[in-house]
Amino acid sequence: MPLPSRIPCFPPLLPLALGLVALGLAVAPAGRAQPRRQEADTATAALTILKASCVSCHGASQQGGGLRLDSRAALLKGGVGGAAAVPGRAKDSLLVKRVKGAHGGLPRMPLGFAPLTDAQVAALERWVDAGAPWPEGGTTSKHWAYVPPKRPAVPKVKNAAWVRNPIDAFVLARLEKEGLKPSPQADRVTLLRRLSLDLIGLPPTPAEVDAFLADTRPDAYERQVDRLLASPHYGERMALPWLDAARYADSNGFQQDGDNHQWVWRDWVVRALNANMPFDRFTVEQLAGDLLPNATLDQKIASGFNRNHLLNGEGGAIAEEQRHVILFDRVDVTATNWLGSTVACAQCHDHKYDPTTQRDYYRLLAFFNNVPESGVPSGGGQYRIADPWVYAGTPAQRATAAAREAEAAAAEARAKRLGTPEAQARAEAARRARDEYRATTPRAMVMSDARPRPTRLLARGDYRGATGEPLAPGVPDFLPPLWPAAGEDRTANRLDLAWWLVSPEHPLTARVQVNRHWQLFFGAGLVRTSEDFGLQGEKPSHPELLDWLAVEFRDGGGGWDVKRLHRLIVTSATYRQSSRGTPALRARDPENRLLARAARFRLPSPLLRDVALATGGLLDRRIGGKPVYPYQPKTIWDGLSITKERDFTYPQSTGRDLYRRSLYTFWRRTVAPANMFDTSARQTCVVRRPVTSTPLHALTTMNDPTWVEAGRALAERVLTEPKVSGDDARLVDAFRRVCARRPTPEEVAVLRRTLARARTAYRADPKAAASLLAVGASPRDTRLDAAEHAAWATVCHALFNLDEALTRE
């Protein structure tokens, strides 16, 4: 439900309403989908119920009453009471009778669980009446996500004038079936602010807003889209969710939490996204860049995606155990990111819900089992990394390193040729200069297949419990076969796996990716469970749209073009709708699954910080580079100094580094940045960040030095703007810089009263004014009267805390 907006005061602390969604129970209206898809959806809904509520007592581990419900054959065989289901006759089926509690006075099933809802019972009845089809080899097709997407026909709609591109046709067709209409288009200021926050993570300036409002060309909006897609800040914005998915951090985790240099990989991601690297290449270089022919340094660095794992450097860590923990992590991260699948269960046993077997899991693990690593980091002091690694760093550092290497090589060759003491001394000096620079050059951890190992299935996932013959690298049997290794006289490797993931036959990768991109712009994916496309995941709200987008992303415009996909989404009428839903629409569709309005949600904390810095004129817009240390409590890392082996005093940055984008904040795994209150811990792969509205929002934005200083800096901007004079004009200027739009007269009146109260308070208490103006390291303009500056700083700080300012509308 949308939060209240445009209230010029500190936001109330609103509870977050959490809706509990029944998984996979909705069945499409008759005639809405192909018969085989209806059959598959019916089976998916029923099997989700059985596996969630029944198989723990009637499955492989135990069979209450002699009954198993984990295969169609077992279902039809039944237990001591006879067949559990009579296909085509739900009313005569024991399964249906028992879950209804209407069979000879016997207890209602499932025992030990809440009774099934009426909707769940109805879903089971429909399934049995349909013949009790079973995706894993019964009378129906596979689960929808495991069938390669085909481009569906764009539906015809009544209100064709509303449609701007095929996305709208699919959305409107659903709305018209539901008897609903889309919301009106948002006003132009709201559209530009939404677009700027979504594509570059920064607010539009008043000048940019004015230019857009003055542009009367029919493609004015599309011009803004193209401008933002071309911005170097686009890559920074799009990198944020990928860093969460890649569990990127600047330290290893565990006791003593050694630092690493994986920021070099983070910069590669930003460059790749800005250059619009096709997603298939983006995939291949991250999973197997080191295996490409004549791999470049950048391609090796890209493979650091799978070196962003935790590294346990504790004294009691068992190296081989930790190596397997890392291997398990790589399998899980790869499966979540590209397959949208939860495979971790299969580490110990066949997946209870999806068709992934334990053998499948270890065949996937075999792709990653050839890295020459011990499982634990090496070195002492601050930096602790693990083999293999490469010297890397910024382009300037790389150039200097290459020059030092060349100088040392030339000097050594000259010394060998001449053999004079002078030549030997020069060679020694060149080697010393090279080695000194090596010591200060970042060493990025990368992948390598330099140490082949046999892979065996592990009993219950215990690294000591290897069983059976070695398993060759391979992919799950329910997915397309691996290519092009088939028929070749060699073992498949990570490069084969990477190309397989982006092959035209693959059913998951394109769907999973377009769903994640949709989630970025609409707050939730077409499949809400973006980490799980399996039987326990949620069905897509618009399955035909998902498939159309997947095929269009994979095949359209040269293939795997991310910026093209983003342009398609943000130029749609669906995206341009107002987020202001009517009470009737909110009651009908509180979670906006029908897309009859635009999404409205709180900005994630990294963007809230960036927006405050940009609005206050403090943001340092440099792209890339080593991590920085913005404001944090001075003692935030003190708890890590258990053995005093290293100094964990927080090394707060100075100068411009204090005001760099949140993307560049040093991320310690054991103690994440305190003002990043809604981000992932960066210890595991996270592809669905929670959208929050918690007291931590207010505690951070009202008290953190970043926001207080940004309020002071914004006040200084409006007080020293030569083209603006007078309280009302300055209040309008401040409001526009924060919210993009112009305030209403009523809002200006409230702000005027707030300013008057603050003036009175600070004129009466000069020490309080001085204390407020002392927050933050940036110097203030001492020509401004302290009480006046403090009063305006209070108003500007309040503006940052408006719900409207914290929200992407």
C-alpha cells in the first residue's frame, strides 16, 4: 500500500505490512493460456502443496500408513487405505477426502500442519480431476520454468491507443480481463525523478527538470532516457544489485577479517555495464574469463566473480573443509544467479521439491573443483588473500607496473650482456623499484583450472565422506544437455558451462535475468521469488510477458542487450503510470501484481545517501578506485580486536573521499556499514533485497552525520545562490532540489513556520547553532550568520526526511 507523501515534516515511523502469499495456487481463467500450460500450472500448484505439507511424512524418509506422495506411481499405488487418488475423479479420491476431513471420522490431514485452505483443497481437486498429471515424467509437460521460452504473440487489446510497446499489450490484456484500467501517466517532474533514480541512482537537478519541462518535442522523454543510459553513473547504479548477487565485499569475514583487493573486480563490473557488454559475454567472462583463449588481464579479473567468497583465516580452520565450503558457495551462487534455483539442498540429498539430484549437484561442483587453492588465505597483517591472484589496480597503476616490469627486464638483460658492476647495480635498482611497486599494487583474486581434482559425491555433504566413482563435470539431467562438449574427447570445463547457460536452448537464464531487471524498475519481479523459479517459487504474474521479454532480451537487437532492455521497459506506458492508486484499486490489488499503477517504494539506503550528498552539492563523482571510509562510529570495528593481532581502528577518510558514492564504501563482512541498514550482509548471494520502511530509516536520516552535513551544505547552496532571494523563493529552491517538483502554497507556509521557529531557537542559543554547523568535515562559509545558517540547515535536513524525499514514486 502506498505510503503517505508530501507532508513537510519528519516522517512517522510506519510499520511494514507483510503480506503472506500462497505459493502457486492461482489458476488462470479458462481460455487464457494454452492447454498444456494450464495442465502444467495445475500440476505445479498441486505438487507445491504436496511437497510443502505432505511429503515430510509420506516421502522417501518415512511413509505414514505405507503411503508415499513423492511420485505419481506411489500416489496411484497408495498405502494401507488403498489408492490415494483416482485420476479424473477427485470426489472419489482418498487424498481429497482426507485433506477435507470428511472420511470416516479419521483425523484431517495433514497432521502436524495447519489445515489446507479452501483454495489449496480446490487446487488439489482440479489437479486430480485433470488426471493427476506429474511434471517429472507423467502425463504433462515439465514445470513451466524448465521449458525453453518461445515468443508468444502480442495480444490484441481494446484500448490500443494506450500501448506504446509490446510490454503494454501484455499488461493491458490482463487488466482488461480483470475489468480494470491502467492509471494515468505520471506528471513529467515525477517521471524524470523516477527515471533518474532508476537509471543512475541520482536525482535530477532543477536545471534538468526545467529543460525537460521546456522540451515540447514528441520524443522529449525518450531523449532523457538516452541521456541517462549514456551517463557514466549508469554503470554505478546497475552495479549495486549485482554486487549483492555476487556477495562482493572488501574483506574476507571471520575472525581478524583480512582485507582483500576485490574492488578491482567491482570496477570491472562498472566498466562492463557502462560499455553495455552483452549479457552473454558478461556471463562468460565472469564465470570463465581466465579460460578464454589468450585471456586478457581484464578477463582474468572478471573471473573474480567466483572469488568474492568468504575466506576463513582463523587459526583452527581446517583447510580442506574450508575449500569445500567455498566450492558449495560457488555452486549456489551460480545456480541462484543464472538458474534462479535453490540447489543447496542437493548438497546432502536429492532436492525435496525440484528435480535436482545430489548427483546433479556434484557434477556442477566439478566445474569449480580445479582451482589451485588451499581453502584458507595467506599472509599476515591487514591484507589476506588466497591463490590464484594477479597484479591489477587502476589503469594508471597497471601502466606504472608494466613500465617497472619492462625496466627491470631490460636492466637484467643489459647486466647479463655486459657483466659490469655498473650494469649489475642498475639491474638491482630496477628490480628493487619493481618489487617495491609490486608491494603496493592490488592483487585481485581470480579463477584458474591449474589443479585438476577428482570430484565425488559427498555423503550428507561432509567433505570427508567422498563416495563412488569420480563424477565428470555436467549439468542437471532435467535441463538441456551441455554443449559443445558432447562428442569431443575432453572433459567439459567452466567455459563450456558459461556458454551453456546463455545457449538458445536454455530455459532459465534469459527468464531469470529479465525478471531481475523488471524487479529493479517495479519493486518486484514478474516472478516475485526471483531467487526461486522452482516448484516452491511463485508463479509469474504475467507468464506470456515474461517469456516475450526473455526471448526479446536473448534474440533482439543483436542479443543480450541490457541497455536496450532497460530502454524498452522505461519507455513503456506501464512504467510511465502514476503510482497513485485509488482506494478501490489498492483494495483489489494491494501488491500491484496486476500492474495497474506504477510502483512506489522506499529507496535503498545506498541511494538515499548518494541522493543526500548530490543534493547538498557534496558528492564526489569520480568513477572507480579503491574503497573509501565515510562517516561511521569511531568504535564500529573495535569488537574485532580480540587478539590485538591487527589494529581495527576505523580509518575514516578525509577530503573528497568522504563524499564518494556508496558503491565505493569499504564493506567489512563482519561489520557492515552502519548506515546501510537494508542491504545484504554480502556473505551469501542475495538477488532480492528487502524493501523496508523501518525506524532505522529515521534513525539514520535524522542523526547520521552524512544527512546532517548534507542539510547544512544544501542550506549554504540556497543562501548563496545569487539568482534567488527572499525566504519563500529560497524555500522553493530547497524543496525543488530535494523533491524535484515545486511545493504548493500550503507546503511553503508550513516550511515558513518551520524556518521561523528554527530562527528563534538558534538566535536564542548560539551554542546550539555552532554545534549543528560543526557537524561534518566540509568547511562552511563563515560569511553566513551562524543562527541563520543553522535555521536553514534545520529546514533542509527536514526536507531530506520527507517521505517523498525518501521514496521513489
